[in-house]
Amino acid sequence: MFAVCERRGQIAMICVTREGAPPIYDLPGGAIEPGESEARALARETVEETGLIAHAGEELARADQYMVKADGEPVNNRCVLVAAVIDGFDPSQKIEEDHKLVWVDPDEALRIARLDSQAWGIACWIRRQARLLKGEAA
């Protein structure tokens, strides 16, 4: 589950920095734990990574991305990308020390997203916003 959280025209992204490597940019989100709903996973992952209290809104896309993890293990990263609604902010709930919340212009977010699947979710969000501005159904 990954969230496209918008505030004042900008999208929340996570900047992850690790020693000796360039920063990477991801949407907030992550894995669903056993027994956890998609919506609960999104809320938990978002607050743990950013401090943003959010809930799942409209589903934007589902994607499979085949990749090799840092440990060399190949994986099919299955994800659901949603337009999330921000309900508040509680920095005391952020537990991911190497994750920094940054607000990015949507076009820049599309360019810097580490994973193609997340870039696709951002593109779907951008297109949805354009339709909403025209007064069309999302």
C-alpha cells in the first residue's frame, strides 16, 4: 500500500538516506502485515514513516514491479496506490529514523520516484486531479 498525500499542491514523499548511497525517494507506505487490512496498513505505514495521520481514499492503481532487493533477493513488489486523505500530523508516531518527510511538486515527484510503480501511481493522481479541475468524474 502506498499513499499519494497532497498538501497545498505538493505530494508527500519519503527521502531515505543511507551512508555511502545517494538519497532515494518513495511514496509513504509499505507491506501489509498478517491479519491487517489494506486500509490499516496504509495508515500505519504512513504515520510510522512520516508522522502524517492519513486514511485511504480513492484507489488510483495496482501495480506489480519486479525488482532485486538490496540483499540480492528477487521479489515481485505488488502494490496498491491510493489518493490518501491527511487527517493530522503527530511527529511522535514517526519511528523510521532514516526516513525524512519532504513535500515535492507533483511533476518533480514523478521524476524522482525510485520505483516505476510509484511513478505510475503519481501519474494517475496527476491525471485524476486534472479531471477533477475540469469537473469530470474522477
